[in-house]
Amino acid sequence: MFSLKVVDKDGKTIAVSRGEEEVNLMVAREYQEGDTILLETSEKNVHVWFQVDDAMGKSLVYLTGDVWYKLPFGEKRINLSPKTFSGDKHLIVVKKAKEFEPTTYRNLAFNVNDFHGNETCFPHAFANVETRGESVFAAKNAIDGVTANECHGEWPYDSWGINRNPDAEMTIDFGREVEVDRVVIYLRADFPHDNWWKKMTITFSDGENMELLLKKTASGQEFTFEKKKISSFKISHLISSSEPSPFPALTQIEIYGNDVAEVLQ
């Protein structure tokens, strides 16, 4: 059983819909500051297709509990398409995944629904630093599926920015064990404003490290490795090139694989 609700800043329910396998909630009202989308699920540890807004589209995510998504306003929204959450008609969707969908080979890091403080809707990206705390430099931007990288700032050129911190680290948490064998890195490529990392280290949750040697390019850089089971991974030890700009950044990270069959049973 799923329930979708929109509640206002006072906890009043603005719209609600419920269903067993699939719920479509149409909200006929302009959103206001303090509004929150609430996804309640009676089944924990379940794969669903989730859409917080029709302008963002759906992601196949793994739920470990209820999700509280506080709607962003002002500066907190400029890393999203200006169509997102706008107007007086909105469609929120949750649909239980088919049995075969989690085992499909795909980008397991993709989640357009991610947000700061997310503890129940995976994958989730977080970092030890985000430039000036601005939404356009948040870690979650690196898993939103948008690979436009030849500028910086507002959508679609949002990225993970490290605030010139040489000790910056970002983690992708899958919320369960998955099998992976491929990673793709999109560096932000607003040259010459940007610098670029010539080297970074990926640390998998099994303790293994993999060093990636990168190039100065706007294209996705793909690395393959022997399939491994992990629940998270971290990127760190970000080594910049000798170019004068102090602004390297990450536009997108993709990691490919599938859910582990025994976890699904």
C-alpha cells in the first residue's frame, strides 16, 4: 500500500491519494513555502518508480521507509528546471517496480528525487563540502542525470562544487547491496573558468580502492572493472591539473550494474 500526500507548513493535508501498486496524485494548486510531499509505504525495502514532479520525470529507487520531500523555493530551486514545481497543476507518482526491473543492467546512481537529509530513498549522494552551501553545487546534482557541463551555475549546468577544498569527498549510498562493474565520470568543462581533476580515487564499501586517471574533456570518461558487490562508494583524493583555475567540479557520476538477486528474494 502506498500513500501520496502534500501537506502545508501547518501540517494540513492539501491533497492525498492511496493505492496498492500505483498512485497518481494530481495537485491543483500552486505550491507554497513549507509544502512537503509525503510518500508513505506499508512495505519497506522495496523498489519503486518515484516522481516528485512531472518536469523531473521518474527514477527507479529503493525505499527503506517513508519519504518526506520538502519543496524547494528561491535559491534552493535554481539547480532544477524552471518548469519544476511551477504552475497550478502537478503530478506526483509512485509505482511498484516489476519483479524483473531491479535486475536490469542500468545506472544505479541515478535519482532525480534525491535531497539533503534523505535517509530512505536510494541512491543518495552526500559530501563533506559543497561550495558555499549553494544548491547549484550540491552533491545530489551529480546523480540527477543531467550531463550538460560546458558552463556552470543554474540548471542545466549545476554540479558538485568542492569550495576549493583539497580534502573534498562525495559518497553514493545505494541503501542495499548491488553488483557494479562500470563507472562514468563527467567533469565540469567550463574551460578556462574550470580546472579539471587529472586523478581521483574511488573507494568501494568492500574496502577496495580504484584510481581513475582522467582527461581534460567534456565527454563522459568510462572505466570498467571486475564485477563486485557493494552498498556504497566514495570519491576522494581529487588531484587537479596544473592549470591556474581553482575551480574543478563534477557534473555527473554514473555507476552501472544491477541489484543482487539474493537481496530481492
